[in-house]
Amino acid sequence: MNEHMFDEILEKRQTGSVKWDGLKQLFGSDELIPMWVADMDVRPADSITKALTKRAASGNFGYSLFEEEAKYAIQHWFKKRYNQSVDPATILYSNGVVPALAHSVLALTEENDEIIIQTPVYPPFHHVIEANGRRLIENPLRLQNDRYEIDFSMLEKQMKTARMIILCNPHNPTGRVFSYDELQRLVALAKKYGVYVLSDEIHADLLFSEATHHPIIAFDYDQVILVSAPSKTFNIPGLYASYLIVPNADLRLKIEQVQQANFVHPNAFATTAIIAAYTDPNSEAWLRELLLYLEENRNHAVERVQTEMPRLTVVVPDATFLLWIDCRALPFDSKERAEWLVEQAGLALTHGQPFGKNASAFERLNFGCPRSQLDEALNRLRTAYEAIVFTD
């Protein structure tokens, strides 16, 4: 096994892929290079594919339990990766991280309760709050020296009246991995004001060499809920193999009741994938090679943007496979920039506006792909950039 396996170009058109087959519907053209949704263009670990193939060959597609083996796999993973103990009894299945967030919101808050998010942040965070009749409170992260920091002064004021904060760590789209001290300070505020901390940690395994992840359940507070999945790590998002870790039994019961009311049940392939991803040594070996490849892709993309398109500013991520690009120096508003990317650059990127009020001038680029695809996308971006007439 070596990192060069990620150079393989996969044909994903005509496979029902949202990322590839949804281009015409979502961007108006199917001639674009899709560098948008957080779905990597790499082949998953063979160990996972083989486990799924074996499960499919069994012919058993009946209703499935959330197998105890899957819970023990999650326990094993957290202990090995983060030296974090997890009681299997505290783990709940979810058919996706976003449903897990929504069900937690419904279970633990009431209509008109205030819920804090730290913008710019993954657009479904906004949706699960507003669509369920809760009040969205933005705690904007401060961009200082091309790095996002928490505004703790504002956060404490907001905590006084909030019922919950939804944390994203590692942060999407900025790639920040919050330090132990930052998380300790945030949890201390939540504890002081009785605020639930709901933490989306789906990108936790995709850390670069300089970063360390601290699970929210490592902190001394019993009002925390961790939501995660192997889906981003192992590029299996379409299996909806997600879970919650809820140490507090009362909170867990409330969430389970909402899940039951919404008919949340696992499928056989989801639990099979969790077990193969988290316990097969070949899966972990695959991940080691992937992280090397992604870090090189990150460094390569950052260097090219900084040297070839110097008016663009890149926020260098600590984790994830997402590059957050500051486009404020371009002579376009957000609508014009979106049209320019499609018509002049031939690219599908994720536009910043849905991430929050402080994100409209940004674009998110997915570098979880073969190097040749990344370079072709950057070549197109550079060509379009060089054709801009700057007046200053």
C-alpha cells in the first residue's frame, strides 16, 4: 500500500453521484470540475469494500440492529486514536450526522430557544436550528492573521441566554482544530450557564501532522453530546453510518425518544462499514497513507494559490480536505463570482454565503482528489484569475 494509489482517476459520472451527476442541476453545466461537496474522489479502503461485498453476498437484507460489535468498534477506535474511554452503552446509531444534530436539537431544546453556532460554519447547522423553530445566534469566529479564533467575550454574553451551542471541531469550512485550552474554556462557559454542547466531530480523524484532536467527551461536563462517523475519514458518506456518544443517560433517553418518533433504524451496510473501518488494521493503514497524500495536496494547493494568485488569501487548514479561500480582493460580488467560477474557470466550488454573514466573500475548495485533478482545477482557476482586469 502506498500513497500513489490515490492518484487513480475514478470514473464517477453516471453513478448517481451528487458531486458529479448533480453538476448540471446545481451549477448549470456538466462540463465543470467538481471541487465542492465534501466527498473525496478516492477509492475507499479495500478492507471496507470487501466487508461490504461479503455482507451483500450473504443475501441478508432484513431489518438490522445496531450491532454490539459496531459499538465496540467505536469504543476501540476512540481508545486507540484519542486515548479516550467510551462506554458502548452511551452510543446511539444515527442515519447521518445532520439527522443526529436535528434530533438532538428537538430532544433537548424548545421552540424559540437560542442555539449558538460559530460562523462561518457548515450550512446544515443553520437549517436544523431555523427549520425547527429555534433562534439562531451567530458567534462569528474572528479571522486574525489568516487563522480563525473564538471570540470568547461575545460567546460568554451569548451563553447567558442560550440553551445550546453546536460546535464543529475540526471546523468546516475553515479547517481549524480547536486546542485543549480553547475547548476547556468553552466548556467552562457552557457549564457556568447550563448550556448543552453538541459537537460535530466528523472530520476528527483527518488531522494533519501539526494538529491534535480532543473529543468533547474528554471534558468534565455531563451536558455534552458527540456526533461523528467514519464517513469522511474513509470516504463512505453515502452509507449513512453515523453515531452519537451521549454520556448522560437522561439526555440519551430524550434523544432516543425523538429518534424512535422519526423511525431511525440502522441498515446492515452501515454497521458493517463501521466495524471494518474501525477494527481492520488494513483500514488504518489506508488512512495513514491518505493523510500523507492529503497533507501534500494541501501544501501544494496553498503554495500554488499564494504564488500564482496572490490576491487570493488561503486559510491553511489544520484538518479536513477543504480549503477556505478569501476572495475579497476580486472585483465581484458573491453572485458575480459564482458566475465567473462556472463560466470562466469551469469549476464547481462551494460558495461561502450559506456558511454565515461573515462568509459571503469566500469559496470552499475540496482537495480530496487525485493530484492531477487538483492541478487541473488550479490551472483553470489561475487562467480565469489572470484574465481579470484589476483597477488598483
